[in-house]
Amino acid sequence: VRSEVQQQALQELTQNLQEKCFDKCITRPNGKLDGKQQNCLALCINRYIDTMKVVSEVMVQRGPQVRQPIEQYAGKMDSF
């Protein structure tokens, strides 16, 4: 189960990177990346990964604080 969750998270990360970084860095696709596009993609990917690390660390620290409202909301949704 854990590996499936990790695989799904990796797929979502890859999709987000493709959508955000590709759209930002590749304005006119022509079959080959030039140096500017390669640099833009590298910076975008690094920035995105760094941001995800920070968000993950904060979520781990705040886990119980975040989990409780989510569980309460989910419980309310079950009653519908």
C-alpha cells in the first residue's frame, strides 16, 4: 500500500512539474531544447522540489493540527 501511495505521489509530482515548468519554460516547442530552456527547466524543477520539501516538513510538524479538522470534515461528509 505504501509503495502505491509513493508511486501515485511521484506521478502527481511529475505531472505538476510538466504542467508548470513546461508551460513556463517552453514557449515554442520545436523538438529540441536550447540552453535557455534547459536552464529554465532545471531552475523551475529545483524550485518546485525545494518548495515541496518545505511544505512536507511543515505538514509533518503540524500533522495533528491539520489532521483533526480534516477528519471532522470527513465525518460530516459521511453523514450525507
